[in-house]
Amino acid sequence: MLGAEPEIIANYVDQGVVRLVFWPMLDHGNASLNAHAAADCIGRQSVDAFWQVHDQFFVNQGELWQANKDYFVKAAVANGVDQATFEECYDSGVGHATVTELDSIRRNLGIFNRPTFNINDQLLVGSQPFSVFQSYIQAALDAGS
């Protein structure tokens, strides 16, 4: 997604035509759960910080296997959110509960492959070039007219 994402954002999200929504996939045990919970807690303070840490975690996936709370606190602070508020969310389990619930919903919808994109109830599975996203998005826009 990171390959096509900048073009989708520039051509659709920034224009107010498309909304980009992220759903967690908890398929790597505690590493997934804790990283997604941290991102959720960061996102509760700042949507921009969420997307920054999302990209950071994606690029540095190998670090997440051994990441502990301190790793996530540093990531939160580095992305401009309040440390105490982040820690309260993370320690309370709010982020963990939210991402666990979203993951359960995803599984109940039959989405098991990464990445999967839902474009107006049309599932697009696998990493795709921008042109493929563009055709799905345009079809959805045309259907909504």
C-alpha cells in the first residue's frame, strides 16, 4: 500500500473524495497486538501522528518483534503526542481492546489476506499499482452518481 498510497492521498483523499481507513490485522501474536494498540492510542491524540507511526512501524517491522512499552512510548513522543496520555491509554488496555474488536470484525467479514482493501464493498486483495486503485475508486464514484 505504501507504494500507491501517496498517489491515492494526493488524488482522492486530499480532494475530499475518498477516506482512507485502517483496520488492524492481529496475525503475529503480541507483536501485532501491542503495535496496533500503540498506534490506536497515538491516533486518539492525532490522526496525523497515527499515519506517521503507521508508516514507521511498517518500514521497521523487524523491530516490533522485540518491542516493549518503552519502544512504543518513544515512538509516541517522537510523533508529537503527549506521553502521559499515551501511557494512560496503553496501560489501561483501551487500545488493545479496540484493535482486538476491529480484528474480530475483520475476520467475521472473511478478510484474512494482507493487504485487503474495501472500496465501496468491493474487496481488492494484494498490493496493487495506483492504476488498479484508480479504476476501483472511479467505478465506486460512478456508481454513487
